[in-house]
Amino acid sequence: MANHLLRKKLFRYTFLNSIFITAFVYIFVFIFNRQQHAFIYPLFVGCRFLIQGLINIYIYEWMFHGMPISNNKQKNALRYIIGYVICVIFFFTTAHLEHIVSPVPDQHWSLIGNIPSMLWQAAMNHGLVVIFQNLLILEYERSNTELENSRLRAANLESANLLLKQQIHPHFLFNALSMMKSLYREDVEAGEAYLSHLVNFMRASLADHQEKIARLTDEIRLCNDYIEMQRIRFEDALIITIDLPEQVLQNGYVPSFSLQSLIENAIKHNEVTEASPLKIRIFLDAGRIIIQNNLQLRRLVDGSSGKGLVNLIERYRIFSSDEVIIHQDSEHFTVSIKVLYNDAGMNKN
């Protein structure tokens, strides 16, 4: 059987269309023939339209939910043919009754002589029924497609978040524990500080698996713990500056882990040495957050899946029509992302 909501809508609009047809025919007949049967004939036409509409609903349900044919074009063709054949049979069986209630009875009326007229009337009646019902079916399918697209977008977003977490945690945690082990051997205080930032970072990253976006203040807080860990590791070889207005920090949003992943991406793909410090700048320009680093690419990059930026681009397509802008020249690598705002219809979940 067809979806209950679609069936209910088809029934409702079939009844409404029958009333409309009855009223239309009544007005037409009343204007030209003010006779005894002026009301009975429009009622007859409306009832015939209603019955044919109900028959077509069940034909549709049978074709699309009971037939083994998988080709929708074939199903529609059969639906139209069967519907028209039934309509013709129905018109033939009610032809004599139509002649009786007609406001202008034909004294020479005969069933055989009116075959062309009945075939034409059946085609008109069936055509109107099909047009009305197809409009509803198309609207229902369009709504279902939009709903399914929304579900797919949400599922893709959730998959992107999980993938990002999987990319961050295993390799990052291995490096972090290795670094912490070395620090505890050389400098206990540095090891304690590193451990404290690691705990804060992991707590924030694991706090809510359902969160898909983050307020900029929370994202920067997450970044700060990550940055301090990297500063302990690289010392003066890593220089990171963040310059974002307080209003943007409080009201703006970005996809979760977006800034942190871009900072990690810069560190992962570039040389970080005291002789050539890696400089990362995060600032605002024309409503976009710019993440820029000087370019000093490594020849070999360990633990890189190459999907970090692709992941971010896909997630931004879900939240915003604005693209992630990536630019590289001989001196800098720059990523520009749009600041999201809750009043723009953005959904946090």
C-alpha cells in the first residue's frame, strides 16, 4: 500500500476536486439551462469523477506497491492504460443514467451512436483525474526527496565528525604519549604541564559526540590546549598567534575541530625548527577566518591520510553555501573559512 499520508492526501483532494467539478458544471448548466435536472446532472458528473478518482488511487497503489515490475515508466504506462479502460467501461455502464439526468435529453439518443462522445468524455475525465493526482504524487515525492537529502546530509555530517575524530585521536595520542614520556624523563614540570593540556584537550574532544559545530570561544579554548602542547614540544620553533575580535568569538561558530585540525595540518606538513620557525597566524578578514602559515614543506609526512582538508570542505558544504578557500604561493599556505552565525538558520545539531 502507498504511504498513509499520501493516500490520505489523495483521498482528500479527490473529494475536493469532485466538489469543485460539481460546482463548475452546475454553474455552467444553470447559466444555459435552468431546467428541472439542473442540479442532478452536475451531481452525477461530480460523483462519476469521485468514483473514477478513487479507482485511480487504488490502481496507483497496486501498480507501485503490488506489481513485480521495477520500471516506473512501465508502471505509469500501465496505470494510465488500465485507468482509461476502466473509465471507458464505467462511462458505458452509466451512459443511460447520464442520458436520463441530462438537462438537455436527446430524443434520438442511443448507446452505439454515442460511443465517440463517451470515449472522448472518458478521456477528459481520466485525464483530469490523472493530472490532479500526479501533481499530488510529484509534490509528495519532492518532499520525500528533500527529507531524504536532509537525512543524508545529517548522516554525512555525522560520518565526517566520526572520521575526523578517528583521524585525530589514534596518531595524535600515540605522538602525545611518546612526547609525554620523553618530557617526564627530562623535565617533570614540563611533563606535568603537557599532561594537563592533553587531559583538557581529550576531555573537550570526547565531551559530546553529537556536537557538529562549536562556538568560536570553545574552539579556541580547544586550540589553546593543543597549541600549548605543541609549544612545549617545539618551544621557540613554533609561533602561533590568534587575533579574533571578542564579538566574533562569542557569536560565531565553526565546525568542531576545524581550527585545531588546520593547525595540526600546518605542523604535520611543514618543517618546524629553531633555524626556521613555523609561524601560524589566525585572524579575521571580511567575515572569514584566515589560517595562514609560512611554507616550508616536509619531504615526508608521517600518518597523513590526505583527507583532513577534504573533510573540512565537505562539512562546510553542509552548513553553508560558502566555500573553503585554499591558496598556496611560494611563501604561504592559506585556508579561509566563513564564520557561521546562529541567526542565519544554522543548525547546531
